[in-house]
Amino acid sequence: MDFAIALDPHAVLPLHRQLYEELRRAILTGRLLPKQQIPSTRALAKSLGISRATVTLSYDQLLSEGYLETIVGSGTFVCAELPDDLLQSRPVEPTDDKPTPAIALSTYGKSLSSPDLSRPPSRMASIDFGYGRPALEQFPMELWRRLVSRHCRYQFELLDYASDSGGYMPLREAIAHYLARIRAVQCDPRQVVIVNGSQQALDLVTRLLVDRGDRVILENPGYLGARRVFLGYGATLHPAPVDEQGLIVKALESVTDAKLVYVTPSHQFPTGAVLSLTRRLELLTWAQKTGALILEDDYDSEYRYGGRLQGSQDNRPIPALQGLDQSHSVLYVGTFSKVLFPALRIGYLVVPPSLVDLVIQAKWLSDRQSPLLEQAILTDFINEGHLERHIRRMRTLYDQRRQTLVQALTTHFGDKLTIVGENAGIHLMVRLHIPLSDAEILQRATQIGVGIISAQPCYLMDKRQRELIFGYAQLSEPEIDEGVQRLAKALL
């Protein structure tokens, strides 16, 4: 080479990096010209008095970045076209006024642009009655930390790929036993498939069972997350009315071609109604007669605060639909997001024996597996009795917060509202009797720093005004009372 290369063996920067910088600078400044041959690694190492390995490292870096190229039998040369030139080149300007063509989307991708599938904006409020969030500050973090530490002691197999995409078998066994005892669910542990939350369960079931144009029945009003999944896969939605006893099964008598019916029988979302025992049996009979499958979303049935349920003989919870099913018509969905914490991302899907292998295969294609470490920790949490103790403690706390909310709404709104669905779950719904639209109500609430949610988007048809959803699990009793007081002053 006809230029000096200065290397400092005492510098912080390694020699191979110094040589790389010197050669790159020489190429960019033109001291080494395009297509010019450079010395071999052996020759340059001898010339500079350094090891050949140091030169090789520098050359390899320049080769990988496109500054040098090797021609077999001839040697190493400076590239004719440098990467810096490519990065600085300008794209070809269009020659006409035609707009840039849109990226071609699949049918599924196109369906996601529907307004019904748009996600609600993130909410910022000093007192937020948003539903679905548990009291995270009450979670036994120290206990969970000890369980994490237990399973992080050289259990390297928990860092590997799972042998079964259906989930960690000890956890599936623990969930099966828990559901049999608490919800009268009848299943073998192999029928329990671990998923990343109930939303993934809905997605897997829809992909497996619903073709574009198939009829899917869902409650009206109903859970918007389920509707978004069904619409995303092109289902034809059939709304079924709901009253104080849940889904009105008689409204389905004329429907004979439904592929799937989605229900929240233990705590209807958002009204809070509980599907009566009579209607549960009617729905199972209808499904058996028509061949439709039932997707039972049991998202927060652990929280019930007393009161006799219509159609039952005592105050015990009505068994899950799955536990009453004799014809394998029910797929049962549950999650730990409400009873533990949302970031855990562990839910479960209990499926009929004939669908187990298909669901596991769909799970594998979706994301291979759910995290093993968290599954092992949760297994101990259940088997050692911590889950049921935590639920009992939280049921007491949520009952106190529920009573505080009911009392505050009654005190500050009086006969200006009606409360529905107050005896279960971690939210309730109210119907306001005031001359304001939903938009005006939400705007005034935002102005005073109170977050509330309108139930109107939950309706597929016959949308109603002035129905609001109040989540209370995540708020302290003073916050609940303060939030209701602010609302009453802003709305009345």
C-alpha cells in the first residue's frame, strides 16, 4: 500500500478495530480505489508487525460490510460499489402523478381496517373506572418471588422448547382438578390447553371452526373482544338478545345454521346477568339439535357475592355449561388475568376430546408454546393452595369495594340511575336517567379526570344510550367515592 497505517498497541481500541478504521477511511477518501487489489493478510501482517489473525479480523469485517470482495484465485479487492454510496443514493423519482400503490392485504388484513375492529385509545384519568383490571397492589408478590426463585435454581429444562405445545402437563392437571372442584367442569387434563390469555383461545377456536361467511351467534350486548375476532375471520354475526336471566335462548329457535355461539353465562358481559339453570339446559338442547358448538367464556366467575340465582335450588354457583354438557358441544375458556395479574398471560381452553390434537397443532403454529417457567410457577401456586386463598381474600376486598360503589352511586345519583349486574365479577353496569348523550357524558367525565366506559360499543344492534360500565377492583374505597361525587356534580 502506498500510504502509512498508524496503529497504537497501547490504545483502548483493539488493534483489529484500529486497522479496520484505517482501511475503511482509506477506501472512503479514495486512497484505496474501487477494484484496487490490497495485500494478503499474511503480507500486511508482516509489513505492520502484527499477527495475521488481527488482519484477518479486520478484513472479515470489511468483507461483511461490503467494502472488500474476494475473487477466488486472484485475491482481495476494494468493491466497485461501496455501501456508503448506496445509502446516500436517492430513490428514483416518479415520472408521473400516479399515487403510490397501497400494499396488497389479505382478506383477513382488509377486515382489520373495519371501524368495529379499531382498538380504543389508551385512557389517562386520575380516577379510572375502566373494567377488567384487578387490584394489582394486593398481589402476593413476595410469595410469587419465592416460587420464581425455586424454579430458577438450575432447572434449565424450563428454558427449552416444550415437548407438548398443549402446555406444561402438571399445570394442566392442576387446572383440571381446580375446575372440577370449583366449577364442576368435567375433563381429563389432556383436554386442557394452555394459551396466552383468553383472547388467544378465542382466536384459535375461530380459526379452527369458522369459515368466512359462517354464522356466529353472540350476545347483544356482548364482549367486544370476541366480536372483533369473529369479524376478523369474516364470520356473519347474529346478535341474540339478553335480559336479566342472560341470553334469551328462545330467540335462537329459528336459527338452524349457526356454527358457533359465544356466551358469558356466569357473568354476562357487560350486563352482569347470570344465565339461569333453565336456560343453560335449553341452550345445550338447542346446540345438540342444531349441531352448533358453544364457546363458554368464564372470565371472572370466581367473584360472586351472594344472592340466590334463578333456577337453582340453593346459593351455590350454577355449574359451568361445560359441566352440564353430555354431547361434547361446549368449549370452555378461562384466564388468570382477572384473578392474578394480566401480564401473566396464561389462560386455558378446555376442548372436547375430538378437538384436542387440532387445537394443540393450531397453538404450535401460532406461537409454538406458552412460557414454561411461568407455567411451572403457577402450578405450585395452585397446588399449594395459594390461588384459592388469594381468591378468597380478593373476594372479600372486591365485595367491600363493590358495596362502596353501589352506595356512592345510590347516594349521589338517587333515582337518576339504575344499577344492574352488581352481585358478581369486578364491574357493574348502570343506566342513567338524564338528558345527556353518551358523547356528552364521556366528555364531561374526561374534563374532571374520571375515566368511565360507555356500553354502547358492546351492542351489535339496537344500541342504547346512557349505559355505563364501572370497574371497581383496582380503585380504593376513597377513590371510588370521590370519583362518583365528581361524576354526579358534572352530570346532574
